[in-house]
Amino acid sequence: MVAAGAFLGLNYCRDKALSARAVSSWPRAKLMTKFKSLVKEGRDHNHFPPGTASKVFGMFQFLETGMFGRVRRGGLCAVRERQQESGKLFVVTPQLDRMFEFIFGLLAIQPRREIQALPGPRSRFFAASDAAADEPSNPQGGFLLMFYPRTRLAGVSDMDLAILEHLGEGEQKIANLTYYKSYTRSVHIPICSGAVQGSGSLTVLQL
């Protein structure tokens, strides 16, 4: 197998696997160009029909396989909902426009996916978060951080119904609330310094 090439729409490079201790990948330029042209055409003509929305949604779901992290449905709600709409006018709404800006900003920084080939010198940790929003009760959520061989940390923060007002219309709230939990985790727990701190409405427990 060659050191660099393309497989299933992803460019990969293994020539620095030993020095960088990882193999990186990123979507092929042809796929990126096609994706950007569909979005640009829709914005230029202020017309984004369900068929185009389906293509963009499917292509971005595939593009994610070459990225570090995942956008999932939480960041693609506007285009996913456009696939189900019916009518004659399919204009580019402010929600769609914000989603396009978000996606292009993400593609610009190229967060390449890396697969670790050799043990790295840095300490690693595992993080998980989840949330629930069952009406009429307040949203709930928490996260878990697992270090090796250090103590595990779990965090729970208070949320009220007011936070749902910032998420826009629609029923898909869980992904956005989960993002909120990830943000809370990154702000209140300085992992690099190894400190455990609580602030505001956040409660951190050592397990």
C-alpha cells in the first residue's frame, strides 16, 4: 500500500506516521469542490430546494468521516428540516445561512482526523456528556471525564427552561444541550493544569 493516496473519498498520508505517531486524513478536493458549489449556487440564487438539501446533508455526513470530531444532527437541523418541506418557495432562510457559515468556517480550519499509530507522549482522557429535555420539567444534563490512572470526574449543572429559548424552533434539542454540556466541561475544568474547580451552578464530583 502506498504511503499517500485516496480511499473511499478520503485522502490519507502515512509517510509521517512514525515521526508524528499518527495517520491523518481529509476529504478529497473534488468532493469538497462539489459540496461548496451546491451551497454557493443555492445562496447566489436564494433557492435551496429539498433535493439539493438532501445532497448537501448526505455529502456533509460523509465529509465528517475525514474530520476530527462530529457535527451530527445538532449542527445540521436547518438543512435536515428543509428535506421534508413542501411548497413552491424554497428560499435560503437565516437558519440555513447561519448553518452554511458554520460549515464553511469548519472546513476552513480543516480539523483533520488522526488515527494514532504509536503511543503518544501526551496524557489522554475520555469524555462523555448527555442531556435530557422531557417536558414540562427543566432540562437536565451532565458529563463524565475519565483519566488514566487519575481520578474520574463527573459534573452536573443546573439548567432551566430559559435555555431552550436560545435553541430555535424544532424538537431536536438534545444534541444542542449536549454541546452545552461539553462547553461547560471545557470552561469549568482546566484539564491541562490538573485542577478541579466548581463555579456558578456547576457541581463537580470526584468518583
